[in-house]
Amino acid sequence: MDVTSLVITVAIVGLVLYKQFRGQFVGGRRDVTLPFVVIGIGVLTLAQARPEVTAAGVALLAAELVLAAGLGVLRGYAFRLGTRDGWAYRSGSAALLVAWVLTIGVRVGAGVLGGAVGAGLLLSTSSALVFGGSLLVQSLVLRRRVAAAGLPVRPDEARRTRAVA
């Protein structure tokens, strides 16, 4: 992974972690938009890098995607849910922290294994793709939990109105 990609990845992960542990209202488009933006960055990164694709690399990437999706489910269930000002509100928990440590561990482990089997470039350039997919799964699980609990989701307009006021 080059320095620019590393800095961008660390910045995005840092921002996501900060927002998830700080707590925020659930809903709106941003919960789904960010994962798709990160997935798009991942696809572009892979297309530009054109890494060598081997059977071992594809198998390792597939395994990482499955693990990352599973950890996205775990993180989606690890949020504390409640209401604030009458709207669904999420905040971080110890379980969420553990799930994030596991997610980062899977990423590091996949990178190390990828280097060992000659698929280092494929695994390092797929970081954003894997991270975005994991965030998307997390967001969908969280939305499903909120709907199942019957918590009201704050509309985007309420956020903008309040921010301006």
C-alpha cells in the first residue's frame, strides 16, 4: 500500500470510529452513502493498480470479504440504541470496540497472508473495497434493528433545519 492510500485509509477509518463512538442519530442517507463512496474508491483503486490476480489471492480476498461482512453484522448489533429528542440514536459500546479491533486484525492478517502468497498488491489495494462492504453490512443491520425496535428515524430535513437554526 502506498503512503497516500495508507493516509486516506487511516483518515477514513479514524473519522468513522470517531463518529460511531461519539454517538449520533440513526437514519438518513449518509449511513448508506459513505459505504458506497468507500466501495467506489476501492473499485477505482483496484482498477488503477491492476494487481496480479492469482487463485490464492482471490481465495484470500473472498475469505476476507466474508469475514468483514460477518464483522459488519457484529458491529451492527454492537451499537447501543435508544432515543434522543424523540428520534433513534446510536452510540458505541465495549462490544463495538472489540468488533472494530477484530475488523482491523482481519485486515492486517489478510495483508500479511497476501504478501506471503504473492498477492500483497491485490490485498493492499482492496482495503477500501473490503472496508466499504463491511460498513454497508453494518449500516443495513443497524437500520434493521432500528426498524424492528420501532424507533422513529429522524428525517434528513430535520437535520438540516436544526443545523441551520
